Amino acid sequence: MEKILVVDDDALCRKLVVKSLQKAGYETLEADSASAGLSLLQSEELIALVITDITMPEMDGLTFLSCIRNDPTLARLPVLICTGLNSRDTIVKAGHLGIAGYLLKPVDTQRLRSKVQEILASEPQPLADVQHILSRLDLEEKDYVEMLDELVERLLAGIGEMEKYIGQKDPQRLSTCLSALHGAAKSLGAQRVTAVLERQFHASQRIDFRTVQGLLGELRREIARLQSAAAKIGAETTPRPQSSTPNDSVPADPEALHA
């Protein structure tokens, strides 16, 4: 289930939102300030959505949103505003910063959960339609999972290569590395990883090493999501051991064999 970060300095409002999301089956993280929220976003947590208030001390929600949009690793992360501030000017500013929605307090849990579901459903999954991929590649699920695991290893090794070529300021080798990884990821339907690699490739073509470097954090997160998706498919395809009882294996009365 997707992990959602709730940012609000009001502990009661934050708790209401968190409890509502948890009841719907979502995992949640909490932050009582925008700065604490940024720290969580810059960690290794795989956060799929941010829900934030606007009126907060030290750093308000709009500044928080600007920080998210200015970070290449977080720029595409969906953000839902949940606030008591019903100002047209604020709504317009938030819209210009690319929000996924704007809900007014007091919290309506049904509307909140409906909006969250809508936002997350519109986001691309780590893998495209698995059955379509299996049909296109003519693979069994077990073989597909093995290839995904190999892809993950290759991507992780590729990050090291990218860092080397960025340090050497070698756009040609960097582009070649990104092109090969992009082709492999696209072939296996790893669409979120593919999207990041595509952005990095275009940046490498512009000799924009800073952007390629900046997107490495996002790539690491998407690799982790891909790894999780592959593990889920693997768990679903692993046959469960059949439970046995003494009656299934050895007759209670050995003489019954001769009856």
C-alpha cells in the first residue's frame, strides 16, 4: 500500500487525517512542520503523496511546496493541500506550483479519501500491465521476476557508472550508459524508472551534468519501488507448501493398507 506524508503543525488535525488514511489501508508518516516534512522527503522513504496544511510557523505550506518543486528528485511528487485558508490568491498560487488538489478544513474524511484515491490512481505504477508484458515477451512470471532482479542490479551498478562519467564530465559515455539502461527498463515495462532515465538522457544530451546528478536520488527511489513490485510478483507466483496432517501421510491404522 502507498505511503502518505501528512504535514500539519496542528496535532489534532494531523491525527484526524492520519487516522482516516490508515482506516482506508494507507501507510502514513507525520511531520509537525514543513522543515520536518522536507527531512522525511529527502530520506529513503518511498512517499507517494504529500498532504500539507498552508498556515504553519517558520515555513508555510506554499514555501514548502516551492521547495518540493525546486528539488529535481521531488518535483513530480503529488501534493494535496488540506487547509482552512480559503483565499482565492492562495489557491491560485498553489495551483501555479502544481498541486494535485485543494481541500478545505474542517476535514471531510470521505472527500479526503476519495481525493487521495483519485490522485494515486492517476500516478503511473512501477510496472506497466504485467500480463501484457508477459504476453509481449512470451515469458513465465518466474522468468520475468528474475529479469527484473537482474535489471535492478544493473541499474544500481549503472548509478555508479553515471557518477563516474559525471565526475569525468564525459557526456558521450554518460549518454551511452543512460541509453542502455533506458532500453532495458523500457523492455521490461519499468515505466517509472524509464521516465527518470529518459529525463536524465535528455539532460546528458544538453551536457547538463547537474540535472543528471540531481535526478539520481529520484532514480534510487524508483529502483526501490521496482524492487518492491518485483518481490510482490515473486511472492504471488511462489507455490505455497501444502499442509499435511498425519491422516494425509501415514494411516492411523497401518493395517488399513491391507484391508
